[in-house]
Amino acid sequence: MSRSHRSRSAFATFLRSFLIQSSWNYRTMIGTGFGLAMLPGLRRIFSGRPEEFEAAVERHVEHFNAHPYLASVALGASLRLEADGVTPETVRRFKTAVRGPLGGLGDALVWATWLPVVSMIAVASYWLGLPGPWAAALFLMLYNTGHIGLRIWGFWAGLEAGRDVAGKLAAARFSAWTMRLRSWGVVVLGILAGAVLGGEGGLGDAGSVWAALAAAGFLLGLLVGHHVWRPAAVAVVAAIALLATWGSIR
Amino acid sequence: MSLLGLSALGGAIGLDGTSVGQFMVSRPLVAGLLTGWAVGDPMLGMAIGMVLELYLLVSFPTGGSRFPEGATATVVAVGSCAGVEGGGALALAVAVGLVWGHVGGLSITWLRRLNGRLVPGEEGPRPSVTDIVLLHVCTIGLDFLRGAAVVFGGLLVGRTVVGQMAPFWPLGPGGSVGLVLIGGAVSLGILLRDFGGFRQNRLRLAVGLGLGLLGAQLL
């Protein structure tokens, strides 16, 4: 793959990866977004070969799904495979093989770990006295350092390794990073709980009854897990509605 | 800011949730600040955004799952209680935001079904580059309109509910905050479970709790 190919059309493909979910649907999932992102690279690879270009576009708008950030790995690798001239069936098989792992790794690392940990850092900072705009800026900077870093790494790892990208993914040790982040996340969770309990205008100021109810809610979440989230939100909304109604008819 | 202005803001912030970038400008703590600035009360926006952020800590936009939409929910919550007097405004706004988050989540499901009708089918003609680019312009535009419509409807309902009921709210400021934080505490419990549970993490949790309490006293 030539340097100019890598530097221009590949960069355009990388930038378009930020739109990969813009046509999310239950038929092709992020497949059509994947095709949109591939267009600049494919145009370059199949320059002067319109029939092959159209066929390549068609196979890249087919069904595909992965975590949106780690989909950049598949984008880079698919671009490399197309540039290497492998058969369409090989490209299809590669994409089918990587979509599951890229989805699972990304969901665990980003949605279930990185996002809540950074959110908790920002909320705890706010509760400990950091001005709101600074807390929001801290959140955006921290989160997007990881987010954009992951996208850049994934895309160039895919582009460099092609079908051997699995080795790069294994070497990156995402599962170990996830576990490590979760360990630190528990410390952050404790800091946040302490800040909400002891901070100005927090549960400590609300009174012992509210602090006890919050502790009960915490225990419920810990024991039951995600199943209790929706009922708890409904219960809070119902309590607010009842109190407001009672207040207005009193 | 007018109803239409806030709706446009909601539509724009909502795009970040799925369609464009996912830089997490759509998270309640950022959306709350932006809406607070728009209505001239950033402190109120931050307060509501932080509470809703606690609720949505364990709500992830994974795959095809239906999840409450934080961006439109926060714009609706902050826009509903801006300028409203009475101690209940915060609690009522959080309640409106939680309900409207699910409306937003439902609207995302509808949009995804609609997108499914717009994307090229396997049996149809081979899609051209123009078809693909226009499809994405169209789906991004639809997502913007969806977010704006959700916020518009939410503000009509939310402003009425909060405006009518806030003056009669029976709890003081401490009780109001305590009530809305119960749901946030549930989210923290769920997150501790996700991160390995209490037994495995009790020392780290205790260290964090101690640091948090100490920080709250010192800072």
C-alpha cells in the first residue's frame, strides 16, 4: 500500500468512521455506515475500475455490527484486504469473524467500564466543589482521550495487520485493561459515594432518613443488579408524582 | 431560549448519542450544562445533569438494546424547570426527565425501524455512491428531527407539569435532593456489582469512601 494511499484516502475513511452509526437499523445494523466510511479508500483502490468499485461498495454495505469505536479495526483491516486484492469471499469471512469479538470487547471496555468510570470522576469532582463547567470539560477531555485514541489505534492496527489483526487485538490485552480499570473504578465509586454523602447539599444535609433510604437503594442495586434499575426509576418517579399531587390537594 | 430553540438544541445534542461521533456531549452532565447556558441558568443545568448522570451510569447504548435517551431527557428536564419558583422544581424536573428518557428511547427504536426501510435491500438494484451518501444525509436529518420533536413534546408536557406542581411541593430542598438521589444510589450499587461485587472490592471501596468523605470535609 502506497504512502499517499495511507495518508489521504485512509485518513478520509478514518474520519468517516465517526458517522458509522448514522444509518443504524435492524436490517444491516451499522453495515451501511461501514460502506459510507469505506468509500474514499475503495475509490482509491479501484481507481479506473468502476465495475469492481461498485461490487466492492455493494459488499461493504451489507449487514455488519461491532462496537462503533472498535469498528475502526475492521475498517482499517478491510481496506488493507481490498488493497491486497484478496477475494470478496475472504473479505466477507473476515468481517463475519471479527464483528462478534469487536462488539464484545468494545461493550465491556468502553460502555460498561470507561464511560461510567470517567462519568463518576466528573460527578465526584463536581460534588467535591469543582465548578460545573470544569467538571464537564474534565469529563469530555478524559473520555475522548480514550475514545479517539482507541479509534486511531484500531484503524491503523487494522490497516497495518490486515487479516492478522487478531494478533494485535490479543497483544493489546483489552480484557486485562478492562479488569484493571474496574478495580480503579471501585475506588472512584467509593469517592463518589463519600462525596455525595458528605458533600455540601448532599445526602448528609438531606437527613439520616434519606441517607438510610439511599443506602438501602445501593444495597438493592448491589444484590439484584440491572433488573432493579427500571423499577427503581419508576418508584422514584411515582414517589415524586404522589408527593406533588398530595401537596397540590392539601 | 424559546421552545423551538431548545428543541433544535436537543436535536443537535441528540445526534451525538448514536449518529454522529459519540463524543458523549449527549451525556446528561454535558447536556445539562449546555441547556443551562441556553436558558441562562448553568448551575441549574449542572445540578439536574449530574443527578440524571447518576441514574444513567448503568445505561449503555449497546448494540440493538433499547435504552433511555439521556440527551433529550436532560434538555427537557432543564428546560422544564428553568425560571420556575418553588422547591419542587428540581425533583419534578428529574421525574419528567426520567419519563421522557424512555420516550426518547422509544423514538430511537422507531427511527431504526424507519432507517431499515431506507437502506438498500439485497434484492434491489446495486446502490450507487450517491445513494449511500444521500441515505446518510437523510438518516442524520431524521435523527435531528426526531430529537427536536421529542424535546418539543417533552417541554410542552414538562413545563406544564413542573409549573403547575412545583409551588405545592411539600418537601424542603434537603428532602427533594435526598429523594432524587435514591435512584442514583441504586445505579451505584448496580455498578459495584458489575465491577466485581462487594466482597472482592471491599478494601478499594472503603479507601474510596474514606477519600470521598475526607475530600467533602476539606474541599
